[in-house]
Amino acid sequence: MNSTNTRSSGRRGTIRRRGRRRRVSLTPYLFLLPGMLLFLSWTVYPLLKAFQISLYDWNPIPGLASPFVGIHNYTRAFNDPIFWLALRNTLMYTVVTVAGQMLLGLTVALLVDRVTFGRTAFRTVYYLPVVTSWVVVSILFKYLFNSSPAGLVNYLLVDVLHLLPDYVRWLSNANTSWVAIMSLGIWKGIGWNMVIFLAALQGIPTELYEVAAIDGASGWQRLWRITLPLIRPTIVFVLVMLVIGGFQAFISIYLITGGGPMQRTEVLLSYMYNQGFKYLDFGYGAALSYLLAALIFGISFTQMHFLQRRIEY
Amino acid sequence: MSDRIRQRLGQTLLVLVLGMGALAVALPFIYMISTSLKGQVYVFEFPPRFIPSHPTLNNFVSAWQSNNFGRYFLNSLLVALVTTVLELLLSSTVAYAFARFEFPGKSVLYYTLLATLMVPGMMLIIPQFILASRLKLLNSLTGLILVYTAGGTAFNTFLLRGFFEQLPRELEEAALIDGGNYLTVFFRILLPLSTPALATVAIFTFLGAWDEYVWALTTINEPLKRTLPIAIANFHGTHASDWGLVFAGSLIAIVPVLIVFVLLQKYFIKGLTAGAVKG
């Protein structure tokens, strides 16, 4: 593939070599220029700038001095109990929501893959939460979990299903707030998982199942021995993407609890955002964002390293 | 015979299970719609009702007329449209350069682009804020557009480069030999052949810009420059108990998205699974 590319561009090169050489060498840069200019100024420069800021006690007011403090902002994080709490919350949120989304998403995908009636309709409904804005669904869940008896969740759990003895004030306590935040995270992600898994399932050759059926394999055996091993690359991909996503949870928490009560539901991004834009401590905020990025890099690489294995069929 | 019956039964069971699941997933939406149709008196009635006893469109009228939603809607539409056009243009030109040319610095630039795909967008928000304030781009829709466009460049370039490289080069080469220049080749040959990929980029860019919250929240203060997500979140803050109004506003914001989604599902699925499933 690569060698044919070079060969054909080489051929074109010889055709235009005579007299128009300069133009060939300038053209790609002209095509790159506008897009790259934007990319370099709003992505690459901020990336470097964030690191610089993290080394200063940055003063957001232009003209005032910002003393250089070295790695102080980083050591400060390690001695900051709220940072550790936010980290623990982030990990907990990620583990629970990733497991929930993958399990439910895969289950739905397996079912939708088999169903012959209304497949598109089911797929559309399960996917609706994915395309709905985080702002809207966060506010919606806040409303569903509100603590007056008319809150839909309380009503369903207490009056309809009789699963709870009494109404719960979901959002006034950290543990029950997490129930609201995490169920939102899972509910919103099932559809994405379903679509990706469905595509993978449809790529499995049906002959494999036919052969297994002839050999007398049960449904469970087919699932464990054929389906899951064959979609393993997709499972790894989904896992990596969801973990990255879980670490970036922000809007739901910011809008449902704001990190409260008493900063007990703070996650890394909400803590970073509050440091930056509530307390205007840009240096500490930038250090927190670098710690978060390092964490995401580290975890993603570890996952890919340990889980990725080539599959042939 | 009994096999067919068993299959029928199996399918019925499947439809039942999937139907119940779908109902559970849809329930929050159904309740949102019904709340938006309730007058303030009925929002907290007990037991909660899915079908409003006195349905009214007042919430929609009041969101649109007396709460400036029309303005926010236009702001969002403008930002999302301009971002989409800009993104299509910029990421496809960059992708074209990477797909069809050899030049010094190519791999360094490309790997820089790919590396930033791993960077969580929000980690850049502090330096971006500083940059925007230096460039007088705070409180400005242009500031939103530039940051949204830049934020998508890496992924969309990656996606489009992959697509361009699958297209045969013969047509382009023939056009060049016939005296066409690279610009006409790009616009007249390459882009028309790439409509499916461009559609995917357009849809995701539009929705991303339409729904973006954090950057807008951070940089927009002036009420008249708000976009829909900011307006809805603020609405929820200032009209804390007026849920009917909040959800009427929310529905105004998400209905266009749902329409786009239902009509263009094909491209959605394609874009989603583009990087995910390789044979």
C-alpha cells in the first residue's frame, strides 16, 4: 500500500519536474496552513502553555507578577486531601459506569442482533440518550431524583415498586448523589456501547455459529467460546474509550451537585475547573490538568499493552 | 413445526425484553415532555402523571417569547453552522496534504496531530482562556467558533485522511496532466467523491458545537451572546422550580438534534464505528 503510494507520487513528480519544481514543494504547505494555524494556536500552544502556567503561582491579572514556584503546584496536589478525594471519586465513577455501560450495552447488542422485528426502532430508542446534550440530561436527572415525593425516582421506587420504605433525599448526601450521577452516566452510554458492539457482532462469520450448533454447543458456550473471544478487540477498544471518558466526567457533576455537598462529590475535572475559574488559581488548576492527562495516558497505555492481542479468523 | 413455534416464542420474548428496556431508557424523555406541557401548579402534583391533566403550550411560548430563547437559538445555530463549514474546509485541506503529498516535516506534524487526540479537551481550558482574553475573544461567538473548529481538527483530519487514501488517484492525476491545478482537483474531484465522509464530519461537528457547554460557560458573560446550553443551564438556575419552562427550553434545543439523528442515522453509525471495528 505504502510502496504504491510513493511510486505513483514519484511518477507524478517526474512528470512535473521540468520547470514546475518549486510549486510541488510549496503546495502541501498551502493546504496545511489554515487548519494547522488554528490547530497549533488553540491546541499545541495551550498544551505547552498549560505546563508553563503549572510552574507558576500564576496571576490572572495581566501586568501583575507571577512568581515561579517550580513543582510546588504538583507537590501541593499530593498533599491536598480534596485532590485525593477527587481522584478516588473519579476512579469510582469510572469503574462503576464503565462496567454498567459495557454490560448493559453488550446485552442489548446481543439481543438487538437476534431480533427480527423492529430492530431499527429499538436501536434508535436506545441511542437517543447518546445524542442528547449533557446539559439537558443532567438537569433532567436532577429533576427525576428530586426529593419531594413527586420526584419520579422516589415515586417509582417507593409507591410503585415498593423497593424502598421511604423517600430518599438523593442529592443532599454524597453517597446517594452518586447514585443519581452514575445512573445518568450509565443510561447515557448504553446506546454508544450497543452500536459499537453491534457492528462487531455483525462482523462475525455466521458459519462459525452453524458449525458450533452442529457440534451441539449451547447458547452460553457459543457466547463464551465464539462471540466474546472474537469481539475481544472491540471490547478492548470500548474499554479504553470509556475509561478515558469516565476520567473526563464533568458536566453531570457540575450541574447536579456542583461537587457538593462539602466537596464530597468533586471529581478531578470539577476540582480543576473550580480551582481555575472559581478561585482563579490558574497555576494549581493547570497542574491538576497535567496530572489528569498523565493519569489518562498511563492508564490507556497500560490497558492497551495488557489487553490488546491480535485476533485472526 | 415445533421448531418454528419455538422460534416464534423466542422472538416474542426478545421483543418483550427489548421493549421493556427501551421503555426504561425512554422514560426520562417521556417524563420531560409531559412536564414541559404542564402548568406550574401541576409540576409537583402527586402522584406524578405522565399524561398531563391540563396540557398547555404556555411553557414553550414563554420560553421563546419572554425569555429570549429565539436569540439563543439563533446564536447556537450560527455558531454551529459556521463551525461546521470551517471544520469541513480546514480539516479536509489538511487531510488532503497528508494523503497526497510528501514533504519535509510531514510525519512530525501528523504525529503531533495524533498525539493530541489523547489529550482531554478540558485540560486546555485555562491557557485557552488566557489566549482568548489576549485576543479579545472573550464574550464573542467568534471565540467559540475558533475553539470548536480547532478542537475537531485532529480527529477529522485523521478520519478524512483515511478516507482520501482509499480513493483511486487516477482521476486526480489525469486532471493534473490535463492542466488542472491542485485546488481544482481538490474541490472538483476529491471532495465530491468524499461526500459520505464529509457528511459524517459535518454531523458530528454540528452537534458538538450545538451542545458545547464548558467553553461557552467560561467565556460568555453577556446575556445576548449566550448559546442554548448556557441558556438552559442558567434557566435552571434562575427558574429553579419552574421545571416546565426549563424542559420546554430543553426540548427546543434537542428536537433539531433528534431530527438530524433520525434522518441521518446511517452516517452516525458509520462515523462511530469508523475507528472501532477493524476486521
